Amino acid sequence: MIMRDQAQRLLLPSGVIAISDKDLQAALAQAYEAGVRPRCLCREAGVEMYIARYERYVVKCMPGTGRQHEPQCPSFLTEQEGEHEAIRAGADGRFDVLVKFSLMSRGASPGRSESAHAGDATRRPRPFTLTALLHLLIDHAQINRWSPPSQRPYHYLQREIEKAAANFRIKGHSLSDVLFIPETYDPKRKLEVLERRRHRVRALLHRNGIQSPRAVLVGELKHSEPGNLLRRVWLKHMPERPILVEEKTWKLATVRFRGALEALDAGLAVRVLLAAVISDGTGQEIRIESCALVLTTKSWIPIAGSFELDLHDRLVSGERTFYKPLRYDASSWTQLPNFVLLDAGPEPVPLHVIDPWADQADIERKRKVAEGSWIWQLDQPAPPLPHRDTLPIARNENGASNECAV
């Protein structure tokens, strides 16, 4: 088992090397050229991984092996790409994701392939919605995983999601090439920030050779307000102009994601992430074609509702290591643990919260799923948490990544 006070170690042809070692890139290049797969030494027998080459060499989990790693290993995956039929591994180490939305405006002629995955033509995988795509990025970046101490300003979210996006393709495009996350707004650097933003938006919404292209936006919602014809949606790090959306589209979102907006309006310690398909308006404006809202804690961990905040805060204040399983496009969060402890022994420990004010059918489903596990019914005193393994926790040099970001 990995020594938890040391960096993650890999077995390569050149020997055992830590991911923080300055010679790692050279060792990975040698293994990549030789076609040798490294092994993560968090387990005694090692867990096989593979090397992908982007701007640098990156060690990644083999599909379906994320949970074979020790829970405290940085390569332990909370969700596995192989669990979702809409995701297929490509030969280049990236993953193709089938999504429900289009990257072209109505009436535009196809530019690049928008077909389903090759394979069994009789059974089409269920494509991801915007919610599921954002959950995938958060999961792959391990933003839903918490290890103390952690500092998570907005630029952390932007950086980690952009890094995760490099691993995926949608509609034949690298997700990085069609993704827009506003950078942190800094009044001291206002002009350069705004110029970079204008350049990025122009590049996304006026892509060469593609008629009326769309892009994917992720940002922190501040508020919305009615306009003359369209609704104005404001993002926290984009104060210079709103994003416009038809009232009908926004109303549908407020009905579907009512809980997230109510928690924000109530002044709770939460954030709301907006994921949207955007297009170019008639002038300089950005238009929302469709959108989803994801409620998160202040540290960007998605939650099912504000009822999870007490347990989340208890875990954070207790300096516990945990992750939050994500719903993707499942019909309900009730089938999942509310949180999973990673520091209570050699196996993950699920934690379940029962909201006594929820729908009775949801409560019954939750009781069945949670039977025999740690349970806290919120109208009763909180039970003690499972004891923590007091050994220091292994971290890679970035603190949170489901790949060896080297």
C-alpha cells in the first residue's frame, strides 16, 4: 500500500518514480515510446494505468479501473467512464461523449460529425444533458473530492475544469475548443481581462468553416433580471455584460432547478453553476440556447440540496477526506450515498442523509439504499462519524486530480 505521507509512485521501465519527481516526463516519454504501461503502487500488486500525450505526458486510469486504486490515492476515481454508455474511450486516450444538444444553430449545415458512437446500431446510448456533462467534468477533475487543507477560489474551478475538458470530445470537437469559462475578474487588470474574453468569445462563436456555431459556457450565476425583450443573466466574473436568454427558456430552467435558486436566494453558503449552450446574437451579445443549473457548496462540491450542507460542513470542519457521488442524468439522487468517506480504512465508507421533509417515496427509496450503512435522519441527533485512519493522506502535487497531472 502507498505510504500516505509520500507522493503517488509509479512503476516504470526505469524503476519506481514519484509523480513529483523532476525526471518524470523523461521516464514517461521512454515508457510511451516503448509501449509500456505504468503501474500505480497504491496497492501491493499495483494498478495498471496508461500514458496519453497532450502538451505533456499524462498518466491516466484505464477505463473501469478507478475504484481499484486505494481510496486515498489521487488516481482513485469516484465515477468510472465505463459506467456511462454515452462515453467511449478513443484510441488517442481521449473520450468521446454523446451529448443531447447541438453545437450548430438551427438551419446550419453540418460541419463535423454529430453521429452516435460507432458500435451496436440497434441500441443507441442515452446522450448526456448539460447537467451530466458538467457533472462529468467536475467528477473527472475531482472537484467533488475534498482533502484538507484545500483552498478553492474561482480560478481553481476554472483551471481544473479546463484541464478535464482536454480529455473529452463532443460532436467531433475537443471539448476544450468549444468551452468558455470566464476567467477571474480583476478590476486592476480590467482591460486585458476583457480583451482576452472578447477574443475567446469571437473564436468560439465565429469558428472558421462552421456556420452559426454554438459553444458550451460554464460560470457562476450571480442573478437574473427582466429586460425589454429578453432576460439578462449575470455571471459573477463577467460584470461587463449580461448573457441574454428568452423568458420561456429561463422559466423552464427555474422550474427544473428551483431548489438551487431558492438556496441561493436564501443566502445559504452555496453557489450555483450555470452550464449553457451559447450562440452569437445579432450584435455583441451572447445568447443562451439551453441551460442547466447545478447547486454547489462554497468549495464547488455539487450537492443534491441544502439539506446536505450540515453533513458537508461537519466533514470539512472535521478535516475528513471524502467525495460526493454525482447524479449525472439519473432520475434521483436517492440511489446514491450523500457523501463517501475516503479516510476511514482501506475501503470507501458511504454516508447517507435522510431528509424527513422530502417526498415520502424518496424517503422510502433512500431507506432501502442506506440499509446497513451510516445514516443520519436530519430530525434526529447526528450519529458519530466512522473513525478516521490517522495516517497522513497521500496527495499528488496538485492536491486533487483523477489523473496523474504531471
